[in-house]
Amino acid sequence: MNTIQYTGTVRIAYAGPDLDAVPPEISEYDNDVHLGLVEPPRISTGLSSSAMALWSGSAMPGRQQCSDLISTQAIEQVEVKKGTVVCLRTDAGRIAVLTVTSTSNGFNSGEMAQVTVWSEVSD
């Protein structure tokens, strides 16, 4: 089943979004992805049980494609540019896909991304 829990725009900054919340909430301590204070901008996973992988396909990935990619090619941080697509496993085990829609040099203003979070938790 591929039920979508949330789709919309989120801000990824120092206090990144908790993608398990509906709608996702900005949280300094309980976030699934956040912006690191480095140049060029990089996003990384928030908690130790979350994971992400860079998607390089031409079409948007589905839940299973993202889940498989994370299982085989997880990385700790991704350099972000407009158009970067990242698959993510949340702290609670949900799968999400983020597409960066705008970037800034501001640590607090962060990056904007279109996100889809699927409701079911990974096996």
C-alpha cells in the first residue's frame, strides 16, 4: 500500500522538519533532516535512526524505489542545489522523498523543498 501521509512544502534549516508529524513540524531536537552550517549548503539526517540517499533517476521515485535506494546507498549528508532529489527514512521508519525547490545562504532561513511522506512504516 502506498498511502501518502503528507505532500507539500517544508523548510529545511538548522531546526529541520519532523516529517513524522502531520503536517511536518519544525523541531530543533526531533527532526529527520536539517541544514548543516557549511558552504556549500548540505543537509543531513537528524537522528541516528533516520537515513537518506541521493536519487539520480530522471523520474520521481516511488516509495519502494526510495526504500531500496536507502537500504543500498545511504549517505550521511547531501550537498543541496535547486532540483536535488533525496530519499529519506524518518526516525519512525516512514519513507519520504524531498526535492529542493530553493536554496539560500542563511542557516536559519534554510532550503525549501517539496516533500512526499508515505504513511506506512518500513518493514
